[in-house]
Amino acid sequence: MSADAKEQAELAMEEALDTVKARLSRIRTGKATPAILDGVKVEYYGAATPLKQLAAVAVPEPRLLTVKPFDRSAIGAIEKAIQAGNLGLNPSSDGMMIRIQIPDLTEDRRRDLGKQAREVGEEGKIAVRKVRQEANDVLKTELKDGDVTEDEHHKDRDDIQKLTDTYCEKVDAIISAKTAEIMEL
């Protein structure tokens, strides 16, 4: 197998890992983080606009988010969008800035979020395995075309499997850390 094909497989697996990290950053823990609001879209002049394009989000305290709109006329729309986002957050506005207290998570909610994190991890591992399958298909084609010997084919398949195992372990480690963070009081 060409080094280029192995490199492509590794890049695709790295991309799957980055996707897992990005999706996990949106799962709320007991701490305030601006990433919680990444998925919020605000209806602004007839267009669904990402919140981070309309306002600056800051974390002045561990359990407080502040959202300062660039255009004060959008403050009501931003508040509605945060409430409609099903994040379990209740924004309050003073006309200049929106403050969002991050409530403590109940034990049941912590378990639900842990389950959600594990589902994200499983989807990440499925993506990594799909990359492995695609790389193995390339290997089969190369063997069939006579581009590689049978020994090289087996060695390359083992290399791809080792790469897959490494990335699956990385996903598991990230999920374990996120689950511990969620369950932390």
C-alpha cells in the first residue's frame, strides 16, 4: 500500500477524532464554557445566524456565562434563541448584556449526559472503523491489480488495524475524561 494511502487513512481518522472532540465540547458539564452555546442559531434580520457572530461570549465565573451582543437590538432574539436551544439554561438580560447562570446538574441529568457522551464516542469509533474499511478496500484493489505482493498486503492490513486500534483507544480516553468531568460534583 502506498504511503499516501496510509497517510490519507490516518488523516481521516484524525478528522473523526476532532469531530468527537467538537461534539463533546457542546455537552454541558457543571462548569461554564462558551462551547455550550456553539449550536445556538439566532434569527437575525430573517437569517439563522450563529450566536458567536452576533455576540461575545465570556466566562467571568466558573458557573456564569455572559453574552454581550455587538448590536443591542438583537438582545431579545439572542435570549429567545438560547431558551429555544434546549440547553436547560435560563438567560437573564439587563438590556446591555445577557447573563446565564449554569445550574448544578442533577444525578439523573449527569447520567443522561454521560450516556450522550458515550454515544458520541461510539459514533466516533464507527467513523474510524469506516475509514479502516475504506483503506482495506484500497488494499484489496492493489492486491487484485498485482501492485503489491500477498505479504505486503497482509503487512499493510496489520498496519491499518494498528492505526484503527490506536484511534479507538484515543476516543475511549477522551470519552472517559468527559464522563469523569460530567460526573464530577
